[in-house]
Amino acid sequence: MTIGFSSRVALSAGVFCAAGALALGPVAALAPAAADPGPPGRPGPAPAAAGARAGGAGPHAARAQALRSSVLYRSGVQVRPHDGVPDVPDVSALSWLVSDADTGEVLAASNAHRKLPPASTLKTLFALTVLPVLPAGLRHRVTEEELSGIGPGSSLVGVAEGRTYSIADLWRGVFLNSGNDAVHVLAALNGGWSATTARMQEKARSLGALDTHVRSPDGYDTPGQVSSAYDLAVFGRAGLRNADFARYCGTAEATFPGGDGWSYGIANTNRLLTGHDGVEPYPGLIGIKNGYTSKAGNTLVAAARRDGHTLVVTVMNPQAGGGHAVYEEARELLDWGFEAAGRVEPVGSLDALRTPPPPVAGPEAAPTPASAQTPPQAPTATPGSTATPGSTPAARTSTPSRTRTGTETRAAAASADLSGRLGWPAAAEIAGAAVLGGAAVALVLRGARRRFTRD
């Protein structure tokens, strides 16, 4: 008697089993991973975001894609003018950028993300970080320790040991005279030099300023300290949204306490604002910050308003024209920007790299402790009282570690989610089992055929 199954049919059945396992194996492998609730007491993996299911990997991948695709990372001038728009000025700065302060659109730029020393324009980031923490009316008696470590050749406003100043006095010293002595005192009240440096770095990242590396909060030349025209424009634009920042950076002249009831006049070093030293003041200028060091050259972040438009311009290290070239090149770029506003396609956005807000926790999530939700608090005081440096650092030292922990947690979650979705190891096991099973079926049928043939 002969069984009607040929060996070729049996072998084909085994092959089809293997092919089906290879095709469907990844799906089968993914299903348990997606459904796995995790160990008891721990939440299961979060579902993939819609962007990730479509082929991306959520907000972090979107940020990375923006980095790769942005024309602002290209060298040279980037601009997309409509017909009739005047040519972009030919300026000598190593890097520059023209942006709309209201929309964040970048109208034109050259080497926008080139990393360069920022000099005192970095004080814009210092102010964004520390201004919200210290009440303007707080009064503080300066100690010798707070004035230690000021770099040789630093610009100073005249802060003296043993003298009492209001926080507002110190901020005028920072914005007008670019006083590194005032920065040192404010940083001490903010928790210290190192803590302030760390918080500035975190603030830069949260704003999407990824080129900036802070080493010295006053902008003093320090190895490894860099920023970019893009990042400085981000800081300047953010500063204009803070009423105190906007008021200080737009102040042309003020007085500074000299002790024993007398004071002396100080003037803003931004000549485009004041018109000092033969520089013509720019109509509609609302300030921000200039800087200079031997390594950085002249740097400037300037904002001006005209006909309902507010522009922010960054100019870094002009290579021709002397010490006032930074103001004249900023003037040319502002003039062009107001002429071109609404008549160019933006080449980027100052919001493009901003850190997305964290996902909203579900109703069952444990509430975040209050200490992790609030920024470092300034000492409670009324105008006329005196604060001591020792009363503030303890309340502020947790901020950098808190932010890093959140970042690491999100990275770990993303990694776990990715590893949970890799189904090919499980698929290989399924396919291997199917091949062996198919081969076994073929051998059994072949043996049965021979036996029944002999019978």
C-alpha cells in the first residue's frame, strides 16, 4: 500500500511553515512585549507616541531631525528673499543673525550655530537664570569672599566689600557697566559660582540653546566657554519677555551707590543705545547687551522696534572696522531686517530646538514633591533688610540634580521602550522551531511512505 504524499510535498510543507514563521514572527514577538505589564508595583511601558508609530521616535527624535535638517547649520549666508528685497548687508562678523522677536522667525543668518566665545553677552543668560530668584528690593551687605576670583582685566561697576546694595543696584551694575563684581555677588546669593553655572547651563538647554557651554557666568574668557549667534538671539528674545530684564537692558544711564549716602553716575556700554563715543544711537533701539574680551572680540545682541515689528540681531566678532564695527554692522542688519520683514521666507526659528514640555502624568501618578516643582527661592526679606549669603544656598542646591534626574529617567524610558520593541530575537526562535518542526514532519512522512510501500 502506498501513501499519497510525496517527499517533495512534505518538504514544501516544512518550507512554508518556516517562511510563515519568519513573516509573522516579529508580530508575535512584539505582542508580548507590548502587553507585558512589568514587575508588580511598577507601571508597564508607556505606549509609543503617534510620531514614533509613524516612523519617528517622539520629541527627542524630532529635535535631532531639526538639528540635521536646519539650513541654519550650514555655513555662509542663509536667506530666502522675495522679489524686490534688498541684498543682505556684506558684514565682516564671523557670525550674525536677524530674527523677529515676536514670532521667533529667523529672517537671515550667517554661520548661526558657529561656536564662539560670547564675552559679556553671556550675561543675558545669567540674568534669565537669576533675575526671577532674587527680589529687586532685597538689600545685601557684600563680603570679601563674594568678590574673590574676579578675573584680571574684568569690567567693574565698583562694588565694595562691607557696603550694602539693593539687588536692583547690582543688576544695574550688570546691565549698564557690565560689572563682573556685581555678577559675583549675585551668583553668591544664588547659591554660589558653581551652582549658578550649572543652572545657567540647564536654562540654556531648556530654551533650545544647544551651542552654549557655560564655564564662567560673567562671560569672562574661560577654556571651553562658547555660545553662538543663534543662542544669544534666543537669550535676548527671552529676556525681552521679562519686564525687569527689558527695563534694565534699556536703561541708558543710572546712579550707583558709592557709600556714606553718595552715589555716582554709570552709563550703559551699549553705544547703539546711548550714542556715546561717536556712535550714532539707533532709532527705536530697546537695548539688550554688548561684550568684549581679547578672545571673543566685540559681540552684541541688540533689539529694536519699528512700525509694529521688533527685531533681535546678534553680531559676533567683526573682522574689520575697529572697535565700533559691531555697532555699525548691527545697524546695517537692523535696517535690512525692517526693510525685509514680511518679504522673506524664514530660514529657521528660535523656537525650533526648545525642549518640549514633559508628558502629562495620568491621574494615578504620584504628585511631584513641592521641593521639586518650585525654582530656588530667594531669602524672604523686606526692602531695607539685609541678607546674608549663608541663608540662601541650601534652598537652591537641588535644582541641577533634579533636572538631570528627569532627563535620565526619560532617556531610560525611551531605551526600555525601544528594547521592548525589538522582536527579531524572539522571531528567530520561532522561525528556528518552525524549521525543525517542518523537517521532522518531512522525515516522518518519508519514513512512513517507505514502510507502507514495502508492505
